[in-house]
Amino acid sequence: MNILIVTLVVGMGATAVMDVWAIARTSLLGIAAPNYGLVGRWIAYMPRGQFKHNSIAAAAPVNGEHFIGWASHYLIGIAFAAVLIGIRGRAWVEHPTLAPALIVGIATVAAPFLLMQPGMGAGIAGSRTPRPAATRLQSLITHAIFGLGLYVSGWAAHFVCSP
């Protein structure tokens, strides 16, 4: 079993599960899906030396920001899958278990709380958003769903990538 391929499958699969959740919560709860174009805009400003914005939505649009945002979203998901597989090793790949996947998934909420939201002008853990508690709860739920996606995708990779 090629660990690199497994990592790609698990990371992309878990990210896709998170995206399905975003679509479902929009339909079921009326909560808007994340705008990865804004994430792409934030990332595109980094090579220009700008890492923090008062409001990323107010920053001038950048060519290719949607592609940059979506590609980054999936690459970050793959990187987080690599963390899980790096910590748990081949044993987890051969027999995925839920607890480590959920722990890593929930731990990944640190990235938006401490990096993305402050950098994009929303404050630490969404403190500058209109409803910080709701923002935090939705981030936590979304990253728990990502953890569930790691687990489900781990089993998918196990069956697809096993000899």
C-alpha cells in the first residue's frame, strides 16, 4: 500500500466530506458555505508581503483567487491527513479508527481560529464577526465533520489501495 496515495485519498476524501457538509448545512440550516475565493485572495496577497487584512472582502480581487482558494483548501486537507497518518502510522491506514481521526479533525480548527480568521480580518476565533459564538460553533462542527471524513476516507483508501 503506497502511503502517499493513501494520504492523497484520505485528505481529498475528508475535504470532500467537509464540502458536502457545507452544501447540506446551506440547504438544511441556511448557513452560507465558505467562500474559498476569499481564502484564495488572502493567500494571493501573501507573496506581496500582506498577511493581515482588516477585511479580506474589502481587499481588491486577485486573478485566479477562486482557483487558489479551492486548491489550497484541498492541499490543506491533504496536509492534515498526512499529520494523522504521520502520527498514527501504517497501523491506522491498515485499520482506521474513529477517535484519532476525530481528534486530528477537531484539532485542525486551530488553523482558522489562529491563522485564517485573524489574517482575513475576522479576529482570533472569529471574535470580530457579527456572531462570534456561532462562528466558533460552526467552525468546530465543520472540523469535526472533517475528522469524520478522515475516518470514512481512511476506510475507503484501505479498500481501494489494498492489494
